[in-house]
Amino acid sequence: MAKGENQLIDWLKAQAGKVAWRQGDGAQSMGIGDDMAIVPWGGSSLLIASDMLLDGVHFDTKVHAPDEIGRKALAVNLSDCAAMAVRPVAFLTSIALPHHWTQQRAQELMRGMVELSERVKCPLIGGDTNSWDKPLAVDVTVLAEPFATHAPVLRSGARVGDRLFVTGALGGSLHGHHIRFLSRGDVAERLGATLGSDLHAMMDLSDGLATDAPRMAAASNVGMVFERAALLSVASVAAREHAADDDALLQSVIGDGEDFELLFAVDPAAVEKIAALDFDCAVTEVGCVTDDRYVMFADENGSLIHMPAGGWQHFR
């Protein structure tokens, strides 16, 4: 059996089976396979996501301040909320503190989370604290609810002919963006409220476009074609500074990971509504949804090639 994060998730989905909580009350339900799970709750829905961050993988305690690490630990979960265009309402955290840490460092770690939580009105409500002789590990679980204006947006709703967009800039995240990024919650809320059912699918780009776009395509049973020129146009300043040529820049854009931007699919009839909105970040059309189940690039001459492997996967 092949080893990898995707293979393990597929196995877990098969073990868990289909979600069947209180069917018939009109609420959505969703188990493993999207940015958040959805549980019917009191006639509405409760959304839940959990992310674990490890020293040496997601941050480096020799480089990053404790408050930066704490802030990121919550921010990656807020990015999951943005991916589904829902409102975060509370979070829990479990931390494994190294024995040699001081009380002050532990408090700074938590201060980074709490200060961000106050900004987004998503309070800390509990968790667990442990200590060991290993590196720092931080796990956050966030709870969210749908907005009144629209239902949660899944990965699985992309349709043939949809236009594909990304927010912000991609690539070069390890040069600072990955520890200081802002989740796109406000953008997602406005997209959901403005587009409604014309916003067919969305996810956040945590593992890189080369990994995440195929996940959306597979969930929606569609293919995708990305315009090479459009992807080069959304390269971050850091990616441009460190790429030797356009080929290296494109690989950075699709493969660096930890961008925490949004990839979303929109009904072509609703594209003009996006142009009329004023966001605090760039929103760029980068491709379209196709019916051939492949994820491809189109170059400047219209020639198609398969998107090369890239992005991040744990447990390789």
C-alpha cells in the first residue's frame, strides 16, 4: 500500500463511513473530506476544524517568537473557516510545552492566540496543557457557524464551465508570509453574501496549488485548466526575488505551500459581480473548470500540459 497523507485520509474516510446525524432537519452534514466537518445542530449547522502545528515543520522556535507561533496556530484554523465562508465562534487549544520553556514563553504563546481571537471575536473556551522533553506541539480546534446570507461552501460543488479565481499572491511563503499571513475571512464572507449559490466551490491553499487544486477537482469530479500567464501574474514579491526564471517562479507559485489564500469556482454568469466588489487583496481569475478530470496548464499558445507534482504532503 502506498504511503502518504492523501492515502491515509482516503482510508480514514472509508473507515468512518457516511455522516448520518439527525437527517431530515434541513441542515447540511459533512464528514471527512473538506476544510471543516459539518454537524447538524439545533436546526442549523456546527462546523469544526482541527490543525496541529509542530516545531521544525510549521514553525521554528529558534527563529519565530512564541506569540507569532500562537497566532499562526489559530490563523490556520481561521483560514479553514474562510475556505467554507463561515463565521468562527470559538476555539480550543491543546499544547505540549517543552520542559525547558519558562512560564513567560508559555504565556507569550497563548497571548498570540488570544490577541488574534479578540480581533476576530472567536474566544478561547478550553483545551489541554501538557509538558514533555520534546519540541513544541500546538493543536487548535475551531468551531464555526454559517452566515445568515449563504450556506457553507464545499470543495465538491465546482461545475464544468466555472471560472477559477485565487486571492492574494502565491509562492515564497517561507520567506515570512507563512508566519504572518491574514486569513481571508472577510473576503470569503463578502463572496458568499454577494454570489450566493453562484459560488460553487472553495478551499484554502495550505499545501500549495499543485496539491490542493487536484483535491478540489477530485471532490467535484471535474478537471481544471490554469492559465500559465495568470499564475505567473499572482506570484508574490518573495517568490519573484528568489526564482531564477519563469519556470522556477511557476513551480514556486504552485508548490511552495502555506499561502493560505483562497481558490474558488464561480458560475461564469456571476463573474462580473466579483469585479464590482472592492476587496483588501487582489482577486485574480486564473483558469476554468473542465470535464476531463485532469488538472492542466495552458501556455501562451494554448497548448495543454499536466500540472507537475508539487506542494506539501505529510507522512511521505
